[in-house]
Amino acid sequence: MMPRRTVTFVTLSALVVFTVVCAFLDLSWVSAGTSYTFQEVWEALIGEGTWASNIIVRENNAPRVVAGLFVGAGLAVTGAAMQAVFRNPLASPYILGLSSGASLGAALGMLFTIPLVPAIVATPFLAFITCFATMVLVYSMSRVGGSVRTETLILSGVAVSSLLSALVSFLTFIAGDKLEGIVFWSMGNLGNASWGEIAFMAPIVTVCAVLLLTQAKPLNAMMIGDAHAMDLGVDVRRTRLFVLILSTVIVAAAVSFVGVIGFIGLVIPHMLRILLGPDNRHIMPLSMVAGGCFVLICDYMAHIIAPYFGILPIGVATALIGAPVFIYLLIRRRREVGWN
Amino acid sequence: MTLDVNGLRYRYGDKPVLDGVDMPVVEGEILGILGPNGCGKTTLLKNLNKNLSPSGGCVMLDGEDMSGMTKRDVARKVAVVPQTNEVHFAFTVRDMVAMGRMPFQGMLGGPSSEDERIVDEAIERTGLSGYRDRMMNTMSGGERQRVIIARAIAQTPKILLMDEPTLHLDISMQFDALNLVHRLSRETGLTVVIVSHDLAMVARYCDRIVMLHDHRVHAMGTPEEVLTPENMRTVFNVDAELFFDERIGRHSVILHDSLNRM
């Protein structure tokens, strides 16, 4: 058997190559049925393309691709960290209601104008607040006698998530002429991302993701058990709080700019664990690459079926691909991966 | 490295679990903490490495009050072999033992060559050399116990705490685990504190015994001083006596009967 370090290195290299290919595919899309060759994409990227290819590749496609990479990386590493912190395979921003929490804030931000505050600031800010409030609510609901029970956590997550979704639906219902925007946003939409928004989101996601990576070792110990982690000198409460805050910020940043994109945080870490084992020092950084890659694949799929249905919202594409994988994992109950 | 418990109190809500426990731990000894279920043994142990913080009194580690130390500082000096050692994840034995170096490492960066050497030595010492790449979730309870002991050794502790180390083990494995720790203590001067309700095991391996009863120290001293028929009757409600096993040159306990009239 190959040592895990080698497997990780091989997987990482393969993922990076695959991501670059996916990025080029995604950048090459022109319109339903037509796309550029990789060479044309490259020429456009280095500024030697035609007038049209420069605009399409660099101004239309590139922001979408870059936003997709950051959102995918952020959501996937968040999923990996949350699964470790809750010692629960179902933990993800989506299942725990964080996404719907952020949706509510973002919908409020789009619907009501706050005086003196531009919408580009208000929307992510409100998304962060409601996202964080959701996390606190779900977490405190599932605390029974000082410990968090897995089943209760998932159930509270689902319950709170449904309630928040209903509120978002209500806001959509009364939204009037802003309805289309909210609906489109709630399905996830990378096409909205502008360079200005990316300049805002990318640093937030990057900083938080890097800080999450520093927690990989304590998270390994916490996966074995909170008591074990404490015996090894980990301040379990502080680590858990730190990870939850970072996760919330990442989810809020991602969701408030591109809408709800589900299943990345759930599916990507699981697939990597099957390949590479449980060590978060490998799983977390690779989740970032794989998450970005997954979003680009989904985005490309969403575009190539454009001749039939129009361009699918990215959230629909990730769910269409991610949900079956998730169901497969649930049925298989991967004991060998470690979740009991 | 000394450990001293002074007037320790601990309560869960309104319920006092430890009500003024005084317990000096002598360097290099194997100390047994005995008591029936629910007497606060495990709570006492958890107070010795700051997993719980006392409601009153204090735990002094090398003359320093533990409440002023960080968990990481404590983990550099005190290692634990916990009661349950189930591991559901496919961490390898090497990964697991290497976690013992966590209190000495920074957030990022790999293990130093010193760390690697200590981990290999711990694996060697516990006879796990052939198991390095085995997955934790495919091992038996006794094997996992040995890995956890190796992890504790890799923590290069001055004091080792063991919570019911024999609870989930087959009889021969109980002896293996305690023989290993006994040898380690004699060879390296490691102080060991063992919590147990197994009278015979504690009599056999411990230099001194603390007997807990009704949330307080009922008796403290050598096996002869503590494991008297009266004490065992009062605390454990059994008719039992200590005897010296000539064949192995150590103490053991014979349990005659329970004193409950059914």
C-alpha cells in the first residue's frame, strides 16, 4: 500500500491539473453550442486575444471562474472542519441551516434599503449576522446537559433551516419587482459576481480558510473525542468556537455574493476521506482544491446544457450532481471511513 | 515533579462530588485511587489534568497552582490513558502516537526530528513496532489501549493518569497493560496515578492507595494500611482480605462474599 503522504501528493497533483483543465473549459464558453479553443482562451488571458475573446473570456467568464474557485474552496473546507468539530458526517453549512440563515439576511438586504449604507455592504453584513445567529440558535438548541447530541443537532438544523426558508419564501412573495432577483439568487448564481465583489469576498474567504487550516491538528484530536483532545492540551471549547466563527464568516461571505450553493461542504470532504483517510492536515487543504474544482465542473455542466434549458443556476447543478453522491454515501454508511 | 491536591471540592450543579480531598502524590510512585462507582474517582482524576476545574481548593503541579496554567502547559507534564479508547476513524497507529507530541508543537509545521525519535521510541517500548501502519478502527480493545499508552509515553509526561485501565480488557491484557506501566515507572521514575475499582489489581501494582468514600478520602497509605477488612467492608460492602502472594512477591485481595443480605 502506498503511504498516505504519497497518495495525498498524487491526489493533489491530479486535482490541480484537473482544476486547471476545468477552469479553461469554463473560460472557453461563448454561447450555447460555441466555445473557444484552449489556445484562444490562453491568448485572451495573456491579453493577445481578439476584441471579442478578450471581453468574453476576461470580463464575462473569468470573474465567474474565480468566484467559483473561492466559493467552492471555502465551502468545502468549512464542511470538512464542521464534520470534524461535531464528529458528525452530516454536518455541513447546508444541513445545519447556515445557508438558509445567510439567505434570510441577504434577502432582507436586497429587499430593504438601509439609509446611507450601500446594498453591496448591507447585503453581506446582514447575511453574516443572520448566518451567525442561526449557528448560535441551532447549536444552543442541541445542547443537552452540556454536550451536543448529533441527532438533535441535525434535527435542529433541519427545523431551523425550514423555518428560515419559509421566511425567505415569504420575503420573496412580498418582494414585488425584486422577486426575480431573490429567486435567482437563492438558486446560486456565479454569473452575478463582479471583480469588485470578488475583491471583497476573496480575501475574507482566504484568510478564514487559512485560519481553519491552522486548526487541523486540534481537529484531528477532537475527531477521536473531546476528552482525548483535552488530554492532549487542546482547549476544546475555544477551538470549537473559533472553527464555528470562521465557518460562519466563510459561509456568509460566499452565500451573500453568489447565493445558496449546496452539497459542496458535504460531499467533497467525504470523498477525500474515502481516498486519503481521516487526517485533517491532508483533508482540509485538499478539500479547498477539490471544492473549487467541483464548482467549476458543475458550472461547466450548467453551461453545456444551455441549448436545452438555458444556463442552469450553479446551486441547481451542484445539487443535481452532489445529492446523488450524498445519497450513495448515506446508503453505504462508510464504516471504514470512520463514522459510526 | 510533584502533584499535590489540597482541599479539592467539585460539584456538578448542587451535587457535591468531591468534598475536600487532600492527596499528596509522591514522585515516582504508583498511586491507586480506589472507590466504588459514583464516589468521584474519575472526577478527581479529571481535576488532575485540568479537564475539570475545581469548585474549591486547588491542585498544585510542581508548586504551581494548576488553575493558572494553560491546558497545553498541563499536557506537557501530565498524560492520560482514558477509560474508553474507541476510535472510529482510520487513523494509523503512527498518526495516533504522534498526536502525543501535540502539546509541544506549533499550529503549523511538521514534527521535528526529535519528535519523530520520541514517537518511534514510544512505539518500540510498547511493542507496537509491527503495527505502525495498522488502522485504529481495525484493532481490538487491548491493542488500542497499548496505542493510547504509547501516545501517553510520546507526551514525555512526568505524571501519567490512568482511568480504569483494566475495565474493557481481557484478564491477560489487564496484566500486560499494568506490567508495561509498572516497568515504565520503575525504569524512568514516571509517577502514575491509577483510578480503579479493581481491588486486586490496585493491591498488586500500587505503592500507595487512596480510598475514597462519601466524596472524601477514607484512608490513605500502603496497601497493608488501607486494604484492611474493615475499610473494604465499609467502603465496598464486601467481606475481603489482603494477602501476600509469595509466588509473585506482591499483594493481592481475596474476595469472600458480598455483605448485602438478599
